[in-house]
Amino acid sequence: MTESAHVDHRAGAARYEISVNGQLAGLNAYIDHGDQRIFYHTETNEEFAGEGLASQLVSAALADARQTGKRVVPVCPFVAKYVKTHHDFDDILDPVTPEAIDTVRAHA
């Protein structure tokens, strides 16, 4: 089923969405703060769990953040876990700071 997965950036909603056969399968939400893109929430719909869609989604979101010149702050536990094992994004990572946490609390 994952061959037909497609990731869209919904900038107006500040999130990335992954769809399978036109059905929303998951999302990755963020807040832009200066030159940083703070990723704070990732979810996959239950019927798509275990298919690797969250990893595909996060990879696409991180690649897009890099392409747009954003630094990445992985507040979301899934994103944090992903970047610990996928070092191709190390060059754009910023640490999670109290300011980043406060930004998420104020906007999310």
C-alpha cells in the first residue's frame, strides 16, 4: 500500500500530510520560528500503522525544511527518534531548548 503514498506540504495549516490512495494517512505538524522549523507532532491513522508511513512523512518534511533553508528543532518524539538514526539531517538540526518548548506551548 505504501507505493501509492504521497506527501503534501500544507503550508497554510503548518503541516505535512501523507495520503495513501487519496486517503489521509498521517500528518506532521510544525511551527516556523525565525529560521527554525519546530516539529512538534506526528501521527499516523491507526489503519496505516506499521507501514513505515510516518518515517516517509518525516523524511519528506525534513528534506523540505532543508530545501527552504530552515533549521530543524525535533520537539516531536517521533522526529527526535528519526533524526537519531538518520544522520543525513544532522547539518540542519538545532537542539530542543526551553524557548522552543515555550513556542510550541504558545502556538499549538
